[in-house]
Amino acid sequence: MYFVSLALALPLAFVFLGAGRTKLTKSIDDLAAAGMAWAKEIPVWAVRLVALLELAGAVGVVAGPLAGILLGWTWATALGLYAAAGLSLTMLVAAIMHIVRGEFKYTWKMNLGLLALAIIETVVIAYI
């Protein structure tokens, strides 16, 4: 199950590392120009907080199970579980936000795909 977890975690981490890095380093105007108009409607600190949570989730889904495998730290595997659950919640909130803003017809594939991947990763880590 560890290898299945890592196979799911790597693409999940790749996407969220990129998304988090972009939200953390780009200006709000650059984010809005890139299609994230919602970033102009919330405080800057909230955008940066989302970025930090995405980065923490990306690191956690990979590092947690890896530390469980390589070092035998079962508590680290639990952190991976929490990270995957957090990414699931992130995508659920993102989908709700896009539905409310009328953007879901443009974002549904990415929202639901990442939500499904994060939920499956959460279940797989739970069974490790």
C-alpha cells in the first residue's frame, strides 16, 4: 500500500506545489491575470494562507508515508493522512467557491479530478 500511496501522492504533490508556489510568489494582479480573479476579492493574507496550506499538504502527502516506510515513524504516516484530508477539503472548498462564482463549468475537471485524487489518497493512507 505504501507504493500505491506514493504513486498517488506524487502527482498530487506536483500540482499543489506549483499552485502553492504561484499563489505565494506572484502578485495579486498577476494571479488575477492568470485566471484567479477571486484573489482580488479576498484579503492578500488569505491568498497567501491558501498557498501555505497547499504547500504543507503537498509536502505532507509525500513526506508522511515516506517517513513511515523509511524510518518506521508511524506517526508521520498519520501526518500524511491529515495532509491528504486537508487537500481534499481544499479542493471541496475550491469547487464550492467556483460554483458560487459561476466558474465551475470552466474548472470542474480540475476541481473534481484533484478532489477525487486527494480523497483516494486519504483512503489509501488510512489503510497503511
